[in-house]
Amino acid sequence: MNKLDFLKWYRKRLSRRYEELAALYKLEKRNPTVYIEDDVQIIMPHRLTLGKNIVICRGTIIECGGLEWCDYKGEVRIGDNVYIATNAILFGAGEIEIQRRCAIGVGAMITSYTPDLEGIKKDEKLLDQKVLPHKFAKVTIEEGAMIGPNSIILTGVTVGRGAVITGGCIVRHNVPPDSFVFPNIKLNQKRYLVKKE
């Protein structure tokens, strides 16, 4: 191993880590009622808007867009009194809004973009590009909604006010307010959607 090359690589990594920690420090200073545990990664933190009394647990990744591959768009907005559990992932290049009093479960994933599969099917040369083309659409988690552990909320979905997504769901369509969504139990069975009483 070439020690000089390693030292250059190490210095670059340290510099990047310093910038990440400095941005996180500024974010916490601007939002003193927000508690962010260790090992939380926030990519492009200046595109993250936080309310009050938010807890973001360890291992969470919040990617806020703002890079070349997403045309410098995207943002993540999190309202007051939101709890984001361990190892949640928020991909906000197409914009994510989590309104107040919501809970995001352990390992849940919310994504506001997806590869443009239709475009790729029409022109396979797109697979040779450095970055695949994507489709972007805002995801909204309305007030009081709960997203269960290991659930996935896909691009363009709105989860209605007070809705409960139970653990392990893949949510492709909008969820009405005050409803429960359960995961598919059998492959041929439709998604359960039960209105709260």
C-alpha cells in the first residue's frame, strides 16, 4: 500500500466528515428542541427544515436532494413533535413532508423518487449513463399518521391524517385519513385497507 495515497484518501475523508459534523452542529444550534442521536446521516442539511420537539434516532439517513443527479431539487420538511426511530431512511430528492405529531418506525423507508423504468425500457442506452433517469414526486405524511417498522412509502404517496401503516407494508397508493393499512399476507391477495371506527 502506498502510504502517501492512503494519507491523501484519509485526509479527504476526514475533511468530508468535518463538514458533515459542522453542518449537523449548525442544524442543532438552529433547532435547540430537536434531538439527533449519534450516527445520523443528513445529506445536504441546508435543505432540511425542522419543527420543534423532534427526535431522530441513530442510524437514520435523511437524504435531502440538492445534487446534480436530481437537478438540484428536493427537500425534507419535518413538523413539530415527530419521532423517527432507528435506521429509518428518507430519500427526499423529490420532496418529503412529514407533518406534525407523526411517528416513523424502525427501518421504515420513505422515497420520493424512483428510476424511470418506462424510459429505460424504451431506450436501453440510458443504462450506460453515469446516472439513471428518475421520476420525482412529493411524498406527504399528514398530521398524526404512524408508519410501522420496515414499511416502505413509495414515490408520490400521501398518507392521510391519522392513518396507521402497520409493519412491513409497501404503500404504492394514497392512504385515506383515519385508516389502517396491513401488509399483504398472500401473493394474490389485495392490500388490506380498513377504515377506523
